[in-house]
Amino acid sequence: MKPIIITVDLEDWFQVENLRPCFPLTSWESCESRIEMNTYRLLELFDRYNVCATFFVLGWVAKRFRGLIREIVELGHEIASHGYSHCLCCEMQGPALRRDIHTSKALLEDITGQAVLGYRAPNFSITKELAEVLGDLNFAYDSSYNSFRLNRRHGKGEDLRQTPEGYLVMGNGIMELPVSNLRFAGRTIPWAGGGYFRFWPTTLFESGVARILRSEGRYVFYCHPWEVDPEQPRQTHGIGSVSRFRHYLNLDKTLERLRHFFVRFQDSGFVSCGTYLPITQPCKPCEGDIAQGLARV
Ligand SMILES: [Zn+2]
């Protein structure tokens, strides 16, 4: 069986990089949160189509919606870390990067009572420094690499290498599960989800997924709760037209497209990263004082 790995970056509509010029971290507390309603929309859909997913949770969200995180676990999904404040890895110096990731991991472990094994960088902003931080904090895998190079926020993944078994690992051996893109005529076409899932026509997108499954034996997909919310507040000024297009495109069609996608590929099976990856290293909760970390982010 060629599995489809489903991932959700759990963040609210105002925490997205495209809207950052209008909604800096200091403004988040005053924004209308819609994350519970939108996450339940996804959870209901996942339940109906037997989808087991990995939720890469933003620490800021976890701190305010502890019950939601527990409910996701009770429904059988995996909880992983998306950092705390949605700063790009390349924008944080060593200690700040470490603090951001550590705080989110410790918080999620406190809420779920389980070791958090995986991390995804905001906007796939993987850096060389990231491997060392993830190693020190007892992560088992990373899913921050996106091979589409034309998005300048994406990291380059220079120190990734292939194992003889065909898996990708970071410089220090931490497993890397990249999101999937399509190779066509010598080019890499973004095909992993997010805005691209909303951009391509459904049948074309699904044909691309089938092609990736045939050539790579797996497909790694990502989406966000705010992508199933056409009624979210609209930001009409302060962001560029490209960012606006990326964020608001076809939001009213996402749920139906997801339904279609799950029906089309139901024979593949939809699994979480932790279920798919052959994780053998012992996974321990990270150490340190959560309260101290939270006070500093
Ligand atoms: Zn994100």
C-alpha cells in the first residue's frame, strides 16, 4: 500500500505569514479566534473518512486551547510542534530558536502527557542550525523541507542526505519527512497542499498526487484550519495582492475538495507522520521549566 500522510499546521487565520504585516504577534490577543470551529470541521471530516493525521500545533494556540489539543489526541491523531510564535527559523538567532521550539514542545507534552516526536518550521523555513536544536530537544523527526525553491521563505535543506533505505535524514541523523512536490519536465511544481491545493483544479491535482504515489511510493499533504473558513475576516489593505490571492483563493471550496480527495484515495490509507516513519530512537519528553519558557516568549 502506498500511504498518504496527512498533516495540519494548527494556526489561526491571523498567524499566517502572508498576513503578518497586518497582524504582528502583539496584536494576536485582540483578533477574533476561529481555530476551534475550523479544527472541528477538519476533525469531523477526518473521522468520516478514517483519516489519521499529524497536527503541527503552534504553541501560542496550545496555551489558549488546551482542551482542543486533548480532544485531537483522544480522536487518535498525533500532536507535533509548529514552534511557539510562528517566527521563521531563519529570522531567529540560536537561543531564540531553541527557546521557541523548546517552549512549544514542553507545553504540548504537558497538555498531552506524551512525548512530542516531530517538528515543522513555519513556512518550511528549515535551516542548518535546526538539526542541532531538534537533536538537543529529543525530537525524532522533522517535516520542514519543501523542495520548491522559488518560494523565498523555504529553507534549502543543504545538509539533508539519503539513507540506503531511501529515507531522508538531517546532518545529525534526525529523520526528515519532506512534503511532496511534483517533478515534471525537469521542474519541481508545488503540489503538497495549502494554497496549491486550492489553486489547481481538483481532477488535475488528484492526477498529480496519483503520479507522485506511483513514483515515490508515498504522498505528504498539508493544510490549515483557516483554509476551510470562507467567512473569516477579510484583510483588504496592508498586504500585497499576491499575498491576498494566496490566502483567500477558493476558501469556499476547500472542504468539498478535501472530501473528494479522501474518497478518491481511500484505498491508499491516510496516516500520521509518526505512524509512517520507522522511528527507532527512544523518544523522551524534553527537559526544562515550561513556566520559565512561557514567560520569555
Ligand atoms: Zn504555519
